[in-house]
Amino acid sequence: MTIAKEPDFPISISEGIVLPTEEIYSDEPPLETELHLRQIILLISSLELLWKDRNDFYAVGNISIYYSPEQIKTRDYRGPDFFVVLDTVRKFRKSWAVWQENYKFPNVIVEVLSPSTARVDRGKKKILYQDTFRTPEYFWFGPYNLEFVGFRLQNGVYQRIEPNERGHLWSEQLGLYLGLHGKFLRYFTPEGELVPSPEENSVQEAAMRKQAEQRAEQAEQQAAQEATMRKQAEQQAAQEALKREKLAARLRQLNIDPDSI
């Protein structure tokens, strides 16, 4: 798995700027629409469900990434709509300050396009993620026109990721495909199966429980039927044995050997 590179040089500190040692609150603007919010929540919750047994990643959306002391001075903050950092501690954070995180930058970034941000996402942010963050994979997705494009960092330059026959883009960092399902951007396993959301997983688990209950009920009914049939067979065998005993007794009364018949 490719891990985001650390900077080849320390982040420079301008005179008069002191890096905060405590956590800094995020300073991101509100999301443009409900659809943006639902898309981000879906990306976070589905991945956390899939990786529920892992504690070595951080997946979040719409919080600030502090990567330069100059940001603190100029308030030129940059918060991707969604990003994943690998090989880190899974915990709640107020923001992502790289100097507090061993200078780790995101491994994967997804921007959800809107009319007010699309130009920046396709231009200024792409250059930032390529040249400064050196994020190995960058995707953008338009929730209304369903535009979906992905890039992989190769020799320091983003190259388009070619889609497979289903239009899905492979993420080497996540070990998953990203692609459209309905009107949302979703994860798919290497085999092409949809990674469920928590709600979908709950429905699937409920259906599986119901099927298990039905199978158990059918097995119980079948076992009861088989027990009834065995009992009936035993009763019939007992009746036949009784008849044979009565016949043998009658034959003996007539001085006839039952075995001779």
C-alpha cells in the first residue's frame, strides 16, 4: 500500500509565528446542500463500517487541514470535503494539523463539487494536493451532474485513473473501487460488490436474521414431522407385533406350531 510521503524538508516557520501545540478547531464553511452532507456522511460511515476492526486510519469530512504556519496568520484554510489518512490513530479530532500528526498528509481526498467550488477543486486545490500535500489519490464528484474523475500521483504529477468496464476507479490506497451507485459515490470491493452503508447493513442483517429464523422454523417443523412419522411407524410396528403374538397364541391353542406357517 502506498503511503503519503512526508515533506522532504521541514515546514518553514516565519518569524513571529509559533505553532500551536494544542488542538485547533476547524474553521470550514458550512456545506452547500443536504446532498453534499449526505454524500460525505456516506463515504465516512461506509468505510468505518467496512474497517470496523481497524484502528489505523482516520476518515473524516469538512474539517480544516493545517499544513503551514502561514495559515494561522492569513486564515487561508483548506479543508477537503472528505479525506482518509492511513497508518495513524483512529480517534476524534478538532482538525488535522500535520505538525501534530507526524507530518502526515491525506492518502485519499474526495471533493464534492458545487458551482461555487468546482473551479477551485479542479484547479487550485488539485495543485495544492499534488505539489504540497502530495496526496497519492485525488477524486472529485459532482452530485448533481454525476461528474466523477480520479487522479493518482505518479512521479510527482497527477495522472488520470482509467475506469474499469463498470466506470469504477480503483483506489490503491483503500484497496477498493469508487464508483456511482444511484446518485451517490460509493465504495465497491475488488470483486465489484457494493460496500453497504450502516443502514443497508442493518437491513441486510435483519433479512439474514429473518432467513435464519425461517430456516430454523422449517427445520423445527421438519424435525417434528419426522418425529411424528417415527412415532406412527413405531405404533404401527407395535400393532403388527401384537397381531402376530395373538395369532401365534391362537395357533398354539389349536396345537399348531406358528413357525410351521
